[in-house]
Amino acid sequence: MQLQKFQAVHDIAAERKGGRQQLEKLLPTIETAQGLKEISDDRYLSMMTRCINQAGFSWKVIEQKWPAFEEAFFGFSPDKLRLLSDEQWEAYTKDTRIVRNWQKIKAVKDNLVFVLDICQEHGSFGEFIAEWPENDQIGLCQVLKKRGARLGGYTGARFLRNMGKDVYILTPDVVATLQRAGMEIPDNPTAQRDLKAIQAAFNRWHDETGLPYAHLSRIAACSIGDNVYT
């Protein structure tokens, strides 16, 4: 595969957004490794839950309800949530402070176990996230999908991005940019072969430009489709 140089993608995005300075204003903030380590475990569990509840639902509604979510789930403190009985977890299906969907409530319970297990293995969830190499995002996303609950696809990547981890997100515009750059991948790539090829493409662009993966992803999204960013 002859992958297009990222400079061409960058030039198109800058032109569409009114210049490089305007484009740079749209780039996501990336946390340092030390910063990721310093984020408490409850904040990771909180963001997992927020992203899961936003999936297939009104983001605006979830944002408005979020303070109530934090109250209902004790600030997502693992030490407090681990003490809840099965009956208390089931009682959340009648709690009007949250989205009363049992599958999403159960995801909080299951992801609590995931966070606690990772903490036991790595010291903290932040240590685990910070130490995972950016050039193997596909591996990190596989861990989230297999060991976490409802953290596959966009949800897992969005969770990582929102916490400040340097990751790309395979939005339709990013996939379309990769296709235009020479990659023969489907519109909704899920096969391991395609995901590994995409990782290799981003690794190549990263080595070529020195840009963070999150910035490569956002610039790619800005270079195609409707003239908005995602």
C-alpha cells in the first residue's frame, strides 16, 4: 500500500478551516503521562460511565444529568461502590437521578471490577493507561473491550480521548481520509487485519510528522466531509 504523505492531508484541512492557526485551535488537549497517572481511579470510572451512557442517547441530556449521576454513584468511588449489595445495584433501575437502563447500570458494576483488577495489577488505573504505548492503541482498545463492559468501538476510544490519552478515533471522516490516502478498508472497519493496518498507517504518519495521534486524527477529520470537526 502506498500511503499518502500526511502533509497533503494537513494542507487540505488547514485550507478548509481558514489556515493553520485556526486549525490548531480545534486540536484536542493531550495529557502528559504523569498527568494521566495523577488522575484518580474514580475519574476513570466516571468517564467510562459517561461515555457508555452517551452512546445511543442524547449527549445533552446526559451532560445535564451528570451531577445527579455523580451523586447517585457516590462520586464513582471504587471503595464505596464495592460495598453495594446486589439488591442495591438493582435498586438503581428505579433511581430517577440516572438513566434507568439495567445494562448500563450493570456496566458500572462490571467496570468497577475491571478498574479494581487493573489497580491490583498496576497500582492504579492511571498507571495502566499512562504506561501503554501510543503506537499500540489497538492493543489497549482490545483490553478495554475484553476486560471492560461496553467499552468497544467508539466508546472505548472516546473514553481514552476524554481522559487525555493520545489516541485516534475512527469516525466516518477519519476512515474516509484513510481511504482517500490509499487504504483499502471498509467504511466501518472492525476486522483485526484492518485495525492493524490502520494502526500501522497512524504510526507511519506519526513518525513522518512527529504529531500526536490525537492531532493526526482530528486533522484527518477536518480534511473531508462536511466542514465541521469531530
